[in-house]
Amino acid sequence: MTEHTACPVRLETGAGADLVTQAIGTKAVETMQQKIADAYGKLTEETNAGWDHEVSRLRAWALAHAQEPMVADTIALAEKVRAEFKVFVTVGIGGSDLAQRTIHDALNDPNHNTLVADGAEGLGPEVYFTGNTFDPRRLVSMLDMLEKRGLLLDTAFNVVSKSGRTSETISAMLLARERLIRAYAAKGDTHPEAWRHNIVATTGPDPATSVLRRMNGESPFFGILPIPDGVGGRFSVVSPVGLLFTGVTAQNESPADRINAAIQGIRSAHDAFLSDPATGANPAYDLAAWLHQVETLCARSSIVLYNYADTPCIGEWFLQLYTESVQELGAGLSVTAVTGPTGNHSILNGIVGGPRDRAVVMIGWDQLGDFDDATIRIPTNTGVGGELEAFEGHLLTNAQKFSEDGTRADFTENGVPNVTLRVARRDTVSFFALLRVLMDTVAVKGRLQNLDQLPDRKGGISGELTYQQDGVEGYKKKTLAQAQANPK
């Protein structure tokens, strides 16, 4: 069993958040507190109703961490992949792709593939990503590279698609299949299904709706895991979609230890989500309330997610999560994602000097990781002079904090509303807690926008728009029509 720990993510407000309170007044704050209390009562009741109820609400992701047999199967497959393959390729698009890129960006060594290729042990296989576009440039280059290095048959292709028929993803898989068939034939293995040994599928549980599940039933892949009903792609990072990758790429620890660390972080955020928002220990409700006030009472149209760490993929992940979930019915804040201090040299001027239509959510890290103080301290007596003299002798991690604090103060001084999600440490536990807090924030924001109260033609509730994506179907249908209408 995974231990229960305090949530390592908290919301810090301060003077930047007070700009909103001062603008809207005490009565508006009290009204928002009542809305939050109402949302908390309903969401807590639904969560406590259990797995089947949450599946029906498309919120099964909120309880995925507690599905112990599914977690055990994920650990077992991660161990098998590490034992069998030298390369692990994610084939997916949208949340099925971004979940794993985000984990890799934040938790794995930035030079992971180079280190593995040079013989480093304990890092798992090399990792690559494809299936998120029809543009063949990166796919063909990757397959050519694997062939030239003699690694193609040592590669596991993890095809991630709930329906098993996502056109970009399955097209990439079929091209990989052709290369695998050719490589097996060159070895003298002409069995028509040999290529399946190199396929892992993460897909929907029902063969009637998942093409990949049906293919596995006809002749098994190397492994298969479910994307449970009630778990949409942009919420799938806490399911086998994210957890398998987490285990396969465990850094000098076992897949079981790393996946259990992720579960520990998710569980800590889940426990915080069930705590009374009035106690001030529920960052998801606090952040959702602040965002709703910024949008509806302060007339802000967008937020800037300002992650103060060199991990840009979390911004791309959050952009999809928030935009696809709460930008419905003509409302919902737009999202811009940057990293600090890089963002200070690309967007800050526009935030403080441009249209007054933005608010900032910063992500600050108490500890960016374990570093040797002697190697990351800015040298002294350099003779460079100027502003650098103030930084000489400081740790780079401290300089990063100086930049974060200075940027926050500058936003506040210039009247830009801002809050900070403070994360204890850049490690597996804290990072998965952060992801879950952001997912819960979106869930609450959807309720504040009444996206769960949509009547259908029969007088009932048609479902919760927060977890749907009807707008995506238009491009899919029109793309299909183009494929059908044009000569091959």
C-alpha cells in the first residue's frame, strides 16, 4: 500500500493576489466562498460514491490511483519492457503524447538518450516520441536511425490511443510495423505476426470500441494496458498512460518504486482535494476560485502559466488540459505558457506594458533537485564586474529563486494579478502531486462555470463539458473527408 503524506503543493497568495481582492470587494469574495462550498459538497459526494459513479461522470481519473490491480499490471509491464527492450517509443497525440513528454522533461535526465547509448545503467531504455502529426520528418528520421544502429528489433512501440483508431497515431504505428516486418524478414523470421512482439498498446478496455484491443485479441501484442472508461486523454497522466512511462524510465530505481512514488504524490493531492477548502489546505479549490474571480470579476481574458524551472513541457500539457476543458460556451480563460526566467526575455514586457488582460500563475520550486554546491556556485573574483558582482558566490538555484521573487514583485508593482503554486521538490512525488492539483483545479473551475448543468432533450443532464471535446470531432471529420475525396 502507498503511504499517505501531506500534499507537497500549496497556493501562495500575498500582494499579487490581493490585487484581485481589492478590485472585487468583500461581498464578491464571500459570494465566491459560498460557490466553492457548494462545488466542494457536490464533488466530494460524487468522489465518495466510488469508481462506477465517477466513470459515469467521466471523472474516473480522480480514482485511478486507487485501482490496485491496474497499478500492479502497469508495474509488471514496465519491468518486462525494461528487461526486453533497449528503446521505448511513445506513439500518441494530444494527452496520450503530452503526458509522457511532460514526465520525461521534468523527471528524467536531460541527456537521457545520450547517457543510455553510452552505456549508463539504471536509466531504462532510450525514449522517443512520434504519432502526433502526419509530417513524416521526425518519424522517418527516427526509424532510419534505429535501423542504422541495429536497434529496431530492440524497440518497443507503445501505441497510446483510447479508440485505437486515432489517424495520426495509427498511421505512424503502421509505418513502424512495415519496418519491423522488413527487419524480421532480414533475420529470416517471416512469421506474419512477428512484429507484434514489439508493440505495447495502451488503449480502451472494450474490444467493441477499441481497434487496438481487438487487434490484441486476434494475436497478442507484447503487452496491453487499459485507458479506463471515464478517463479522457488530457486527464490520463495519472492512469497507465503516464504511469507506464514513469516506470519504464525509472532513474536508478525500480519501476515499482518509481510508480509507487507517483501514486504517493497523486494520493497526497487527492487527500488535499477532499479536505475542506475553508481550512486553506486545498490548493485546487483556492486556485480555481482565484481564476474564476480573475475571469468573471476582473475582466481578465487569459492567464500566463509561469513555471520557474527549465521544464517547458508542463506548460504545453496544462495548455491542453485547461483550454480543452473549460473554454466552452464562449467562456474560459486562454492560456499562455512560459518558463522563467526565459519568459522574462520573451513575454514579460507585454505582460506589464501591454493590454491589461492577463493574470499570472507562477509555479515555484522549493528545491530544484540535488546538486553539488561546488559545481553550481557562480565563481567569485571573476573581474567581469557590473551586475554580475551581486551574483558572484551564489548558487545557481538561489539565483533562480532571486529571479522568481523579483519577477513576482515586478508583476505586483505593475498591477498584474498573480499567485504562486509552491512545489516542495522537483521529484516524482511532488511532480505528480502538482499534476493532480492542476487537474483538480480544472474540475472545480468547470463547476464554477456550470459546465455540469447542461440539459439534454429529455430534460436530464447531458454530461459534463469539462471532460468532453466535441469541438475536436469537426477537424477529424473534415480531415477524413479530404482523404476520401483525394486520389491515392
